[in-house]
Amino acid sequence: MQTHSQDLESLFLDGLFDIPEYQRSYAWETSQLDDLIDDLRYLPKDRTHFFGNVILDKENESYTTESGRQLTVYRIVDGQQRLTTALILLDVLGEHDDSVHTALDEANLIQLPRDRPRLLPQGQDTEFFQDCILGSMNLEASTPSQTRLENARDHFETKIEELTDEVSPLQLASRLRYNFQLNVVEVDDDSEAASIFESINDRGKPLSSLEKTKSFLMYMQNRAGGGQALRDQINKRFGGIYRDLNVFENGHSRVTDFTEDSVQQFHWGLYNGFDSNEYFNNLDTLKKRLHEKYRAGEYDQTRSTIDNYTAGLREAATAFDSIFRPSQKSGRLQKRLLRLLTLGRLANILPVLLAAELRFGDNPNDLTEIVAACETLVFRMYAIDRRRSDTGQGKLIRLAHDIHTSSEYTVKMAIQRLESITRDYTDDDRFERALRSPDFYNSVASRDIRYLFFHYGQALEAEDRESVHQNLEQILSSEFQVEHVLAQALDETHIPPDLQGEYEDFVHRLGNLTVASRYWNSTYGAIPFDQKKRVSDVEDENRQTAYANSMLKVQKVLADIETFDREAIERRESEIVEFALKEWSLNADPRPFPVATELRDIYDAYNQGDVDEAEISPAELAVMRALLDKPGWALRSIHKKAASYEDSPIEWTDRWSNQRTSVQQILYELRREGLAYTKQKSWYPATGEE
């Protein structure tokens, strides 16, 4: 490894620079571009500016130009963002000043004569960068990184024009070429680069956890004796991961709820289950595990862990990309996925969706059913019941882990678990109580109320075979609001007789709500019900002001109600509640195990083939068997026994682990169903005589 300091121009003149395909694509945005301009703008005369660190890996073969000149080629391991930006800025400055253009051209600083640029990204951005950003062709950006490259050039064009009277292009170019100093580190290969990557302070966008992970894995595989094949595999996989994560730029708008670090966290849940400390500190946990294997001399296992981790992370990124590109799905799956993405609150169920995409993605019908069950969970628990955002998190991540790691886990079993979790927190009774709350309007977010009414309106339209005039995104936009049928501040003379003295108890109930456009609600929402029902042409030329002429079915049907009083509110509330219980229903058998009075009955029936294998997972069967074989044992012993069976998917670990958590969850489920019980921390199978 060699380290030295040099200015930007001398660095570029040292050779040619390639950005490997596996590296992150161009990512600088306006804030980083403005920082660079300000650094140049305010740099005192005869002072230098530290432009950051650059890590270079010298290629074995040199590059031969058309004139026969031999040039050294470097791969940029770190620093590609600032070097790319600097080259674009120099090219823009040359266009604004002929003397700058001449100097750059004579030095061949940006482009070799009739050849390639000094710096060139590889892969999907090569042609665009060379022919459009640094050339004269007018190509349309086809990737997020190409769009950012184009934006960078356009931004610099604008800024240079604005600063002409303050500082000339010649001054800016001179400062950038000669006064911007770089700390250049030349390494022998990627592995050596990785060992120093995290210790260098990088100017620009902070390193993400994903970038730190790649650096660490490259370092550890080298220490554990990994060869070029594994290094190439890591690079290839991370290149694919970065391409998949372009979904953050052009995927469904809901993707902005998450970050690259979120994907890495979800991946950890899929492959390792849920331990809160490990899940939320997954990189530190990965480092600890690899260091322990390495220090124990387990080099093969160290390399294997790295290989498996990167393969899994690559899979998770692909699944994440697929989930947030619903337009690439079709039919019922596309519609269901769009509903769920629009509803939001995806953080807890996203690991389940990723696992389902990887496991059942080849069968759209199966995946559709899981997406629908996830929507039911989200709508019931988080939208209507207003459960805390982390409610059920551990259970859902463990479910995702089971779907992904157990080859015998079926769609039916996954849906049963999803509905069981939903039922644990928001069963039908609790869901209905929340819907019937006297303060429903203030208890539930406006967006969620409109979500409910949109689907209720669709059901009404389907009954009357009418077409839908609005889409879900439109109803949830700021163009629409929740309207009180009987206005919140209704004059007492217009309050129905059977609501006198009780109006405050009914005005915010579900049955007194509907959806209206913002204009309609602000203009007509406060008038009495009879006037809302129908407005003649004489009274108002805009016939949309009347319920009878509304384009929204949930408004239009109100015109058929003769008197909107207490009875009407209660009747309408019951109709909407009935719809909601059907639309977001829990259809699976609420018992995860077949009905029986004793655990022994279930186990024997399974072995005799009288129980559908889809109803009991292999892990559940192993725990049941252990409990029957050794009644009165504590959790640790049952775990050890369950792991000892030949066909058991449960693995034994001496310390507390996700495996033991899974055993514990199964025991809790058995106890909840009356099939097991505890006494002084010991577990027993239920016999019906307790």
C-alpha cells in the first residue's frame, strides 16, 4: 500500500480511471454539488483545499491509446463520486471559457484525443457518460444514476452563469485543478482496500451500512484465505444489489419509507429470525460472528458465512425491488399489491412479503393470498385499531424466517400464522368495537377513513354494476376529505329530534361520515342534510353539489335516505361494519392445530395420516413430540430434545438464540390453545384433567 498527496490535475494525468461495475452508481445530489461550488468559490488565494481520500487499485495491464501511448489504468475503489463530479465540472467550465477549454484540451485532462475519457464508469452508464455527459449526443437518461449525472451537469451550467460576475470560470477551473488536494492510497487489491475503507473519512454522502458491510466482508474473506473467486463473487453480488436498489429512485412512492439499511435489516430477519438486539444491530452482530469464527481458526466457516450472507442479501434486494414495482405484476396480484402499498405501514410485514416473494413468487395466486392477508393485518391492527407501530413485530419477522428457511412451509400455513397474529391483537370483536367507536372520526386518521370508504364505495358500485370514477390514490390525496353527513357544527334547529341532547355522541360515528372533495366539503359540508341531498339548477348551477348527482357512490346513496337521524346513522354504521368485517375478514381456522382434547390425540392422528400435513409444521411436530416424551422439562431441555430428532428442522444452541425463541413461541401457542400448560417453569402436555 502506498499513500501520497497530489492535486486533482496531477492525479488525472497519472493515467486512466475506471469505476468498477460493482461500485455504487453516481449518487451526488444538489447539496453535495453546491458544497463543491462553495468550496471553490470561497477558497482564499494561494490556499489549498483537502478534497478527500481516493483509494486506487492498479490494473495489471496498461491501456494503449490510438497513438500507441501506454497508460496505467486504475480501478477506483473509493472516491468515484468526487472524481466524477470534478471531471463534469471541469468540462462545464471549459464550455464557459475558451481559455479553460484550450488548456484542458492541450493537457488531455478530460479526454484522450480521439479516444476515451480519463475517467469512465463501467456497466450501464458507460455510453451515457462518454457520449452525452462529456459528449454532444442527446441521449435520454434511462437509469436513476444517469438522471443524476444529467442533473449535475445542468446544475453546474446554471451555477456558473449565476457566479460569472463574482468569480470567473478560469478562476474556478484553476482552483479545482491545482488547489484541490487529494490523499491518494494505492492498494494491491480490493481486500487491502477494504481493510482501510471504513477508517477513512469520506467527503460527500456518508457511508451507508451496506457500503461498510461490503468493505468488511472483503477484508474478512481475505484474512480467512479467500481467493479471487470469492472476491469476484462478492463484487458481483453487490453490483446486483446496487442495481436492484435503484428501485429507491423509480419504484412505487411508498419505497421512500425505507432505506438501504432497511433492506439489510429485513434480510437479517429472513435468515436469522428475530432477536431485537441482533436485528437492530445486524452489522455489528455479523462482525462479531465472523470475528469469533476467524479467531477460532474456522476459516472455511468464515468464508462460507460470507458467501451465504452475500447470496442471501442479493436475494433480499431482488425481492425488495420486485415488491416495490407492482406495475411489473399483473392481474389480481398487481391490484392487491397496489392496495397494500397505498395503505402503507409496511415495516413489520415487509419481511413476510420478501420471504413470500422469494418462496412463492412463481405462483401469483399464492402470493396474492399472502398480500391480502398482510393488508388485513395492517388495516385492522394499525389503521383502525391504532396499535403501536412495533406491535407484532417479532412474531411477523419470525414468520418471515420460517417461510424462508423451512422448505415444508406452505402458503396455507403462512396465512394461518398471519391471521393468528391479526386475531391475537385485533380479532373481530375488537375490530368491530373500534369501527363503532363514538369518536371514530377523531380516533382514526383521515387517510385510513377514506381508504375504508373507497373500498366500501367500490362494493356499492359493484352491486349496482356501475363503473368506478375515482382511483384510490386520488381519494387519498389532498383533493378529498372526510365529510360529516350531519355537520359538526349543525344549527340546533336542524338536529333530528332523536339526537337532541346526544348529538355529540353520534356526530363523529362511522355512520355519520362519508367522503367529499375538498371544494365540496368546504363549500357545502356545513349545510343541513336536506339541502345536501338535492340542489336544483336554480339554486346552484353546479349540480355536483347535490348528493343525488355526486360522482362518488358513497355520497350518492345518501340521497335515497329520507331522514338522516339516529336510526339512519346506526343502520348505516352497521352496513359499513358488516362490509369491513367481510372485506378484511379472518377466514382461516383460528386454531393453528386440529381440534382435540389432548396433545397426544393430535400427535397420534398426525402420524396415522388423519391430519393434513399443512396444518402442523415440522418444527411444531418436533416440539409436540419433545413435550410428550419428556413432560415436566424446562424450555431449554425441550429445545434440546426437539433438536435431537432425526427429521427435526430445529437446531440446538447452548445459548439463547432464535431457535430457542421459536420453540418458546410454539409452546406458548400450544398453551394458548389449551394443549399445554406450565408449572414452576416446567412444561406439560394437557390431558384435559388439569
